[in-house]
Amino acid sequence: MSYARTVEIDGHIIDSGTMQRCFGAVMDLGGSFDVEAFDVGTHEEAESYCRMTVSADDEATLQAIVHELHQNGAVLEDPSDVTLVAAPADKVVPPDFYSTTNHPTEVLYDGEWIDVERIEMDCALIVEPDGDPSGGPRAATKVLDAVEEGDLVATDESGIRVNPPERPRGTSGAFGFMQGGVSSERPSESTIREVAAELHRVKASGGSVMVVPGPAVIHSGAGEALADLVAAGYVDALSAGNGFATHDLERSLYGTSLGMDVETLEHPRKGHKHHIWTISEIIRAGGIEAAVEQGLITEGVMYECVEHDVSTVLAGSIRDDGPLPDTITDAVEAQDAIRDQAHEADIVLMLATLLHSVAVGNCLPSTTKTVCVDINPATVTQLLDRGSAQAVGMVTDIGTFVPTLAEFVLDGDGDPVAEVGEDR
């Protein structure tokens, strides 16, 4: 006995590699496909269409195949409305609930496709029949912890359409579609210049830049350059850990980072105590903002964030000293705060931190431009593999990357406004 379903796929499915992935998924899972219609776009702007029947020897295999095709944008032929089941209790979803991808998604409700808001991977998909301000239906993602009893949760994949990012019609420089590859041998200066140009474009269009820095930014001496970017208005949100903030503040108070003088590389007497003394002084002052207002902290990234009202989230971990009074120690509360920042970001710079970069990456739609920089190629690969279609990965010293980026940004390299002679 054979089980079969017919699916449809349309869009720029050839040059974006969608058809190759779909055919490969069917064969890898032990199924078969029969292409019933294939209309190929005849020029770069024209879309293509494919209708095919996929089959397997057992229903479980067929479901697995349909699931993989769905992740790549396929929909069942003549789809029906999304199936909704009420959550039986707070934080409890139906056993077969639909787990979201990070791609733009739509649901078919009452015969109409509606966009899913706040798209994020590994969430439940909730439909509110009259949740839109106009009184119409609204669909949005919710993390499991936020699901409330009675929420209408989407189940299965019927009536749900995923729209993976497609190859842009024009050139896109360093942010090329699904570049994916990571190499320390690529020309870094030209790539950094393109990142700088993208920051100019984002700010010129009123967009938001999010930075996710690790303590190595401070240890390497790059903190001053990052502070310059904050002061110049090129950072709208900063998401980091207790360690990053502590060592940045330590540098302002004692001129050291983890007890080492960043300028001379010397270790002053009792320098190993500087970070814990720093935490104590910030607690005594009542927090980072209070320490800035009192004149205790006079320079650095956190100082500039306070001075320029940058949205800042410090998320704690089990190994934190102190922690600083500004650090959010409740993991769920910290996730929610990061999530709010991530959904507003148009470009994210992930700088030498795996832990916090993965946390932010989990919250990002696949359409958000992402820059991942680390000296460890495994870190960059892991971050890029989380699904951004427009990502830059650089294996390089963070102490070189940030100052070079700041130089290009602040000198106007690639700035479309500066290049035509207009005032910023």
C-alpha cells in the first residue's frame, strides 16, 4: 500500500535552490515524487511553479516528507483553513501543535491568508479571531511559557504557509543570499567595509542596529571603538552578559580588564580583584545609570549606552560574579527582554560570544541581516547555521574587527549620504 499527497511550490524556486532541496528531501527520506506540472520562469524576475505528488510506503514516512517540503515553502494542494485547538492550560499546548520556523509565515483562516506576527523559531502559533485592531483575525507566535489556557493553537501543517527568503533579484555584496561559508582567508577589510556601508544604509532608513558583544571585546582593547559607535548613534540596542558589562566598567574605574592593563598588558598588584571591586562599587552606587550620573563611571560602552539612551539587556548566567544590579538573573525574564530587542533589529552584530549570540539568534527572523565575528570558526559556523539567509561570517580577531569597523563607519566609508556630499 502506498500513501500520497499533492503539494504546490511557487516563487523563485530554481535559483534559490528550493526545488533541489525538495527533491533531495523526498529521496533522502525514502519516498518518491511525480512532477505533474512545472512552469519555469523564463527570466530573472519571473516566478516558477511546481505541482507534484509525493508518496511513501507508510504514512509516517509520508508525513515526514510533507513536513520537510513544508519547511521549504510547499503547501498542500487546495489547502483548508488552519486547524486550531484550544490550549488546555497555561503553558500547555496540544500534543501535535505546530512548531514554527524562523521564516516569514502565513496562516489560512476563514479563507484568507494572514501574516504571522513576531515570527520566531520553535514557538507555538496562536490565532486570535478578533485580535487585530480592526476587529479581524490576528496570528502571532508565542513561546510555550507564554501560552495561556484557551489560546487557539495551530496544529499540524494544514493551512500554514512558510515563505523561505529567496535570492534577491540584484547583487547584495557581503550579505549575499545563503552564503553560509566561513573562511579566515576571505579579504576581511573589504567585507568590513561592506558591513560599515550596511550600517549606514540601516541608519539612513531609520532602522535599528543591535550589538551582541562578549567580554573579549573589552579584553582585546576594542571596547573604546565600540563605545565610539554607540556615541555616534550606530547602536540602538545592546544585549550582553554580566561579564561584558563588568569588565567594561572595570576599565573605566581601574584601567584594566580582568585585572590586566589593556594598554600595557601588565597586571597591576591586586588587579585580579578589580572586577569584583567594580561590581561592589556599582552596587553601592545603585546601578550603572546611577554610577554614571554620580560621575563614578566616565567612559566606556556602558557609559555611552546610558548617555545615549541605548536599550540595554544584561542577561545573567550561573557563573556570574556579583552580579551587577542591572543584570537580569531570571532566565525567562531575560529571554523576553532579548526577544523585544531582537524583533526590532534590522541588523545584528554578534561579536565574540557564543552564548549570547545563540540566545539572540533563536529570536531572529531569517530575514534579519546578521554579522557573526569570532576567532573560533566553529562558533561562527554554529551561529550562521541557525538559519539567517543574509549573513556574514568572519573568522578574525575581534580586537581588529571592531576598531576597523568603527573607522570605516565614522569616516563615512560606504555612506550613501556622505558620498553625495550631503550633511548627515
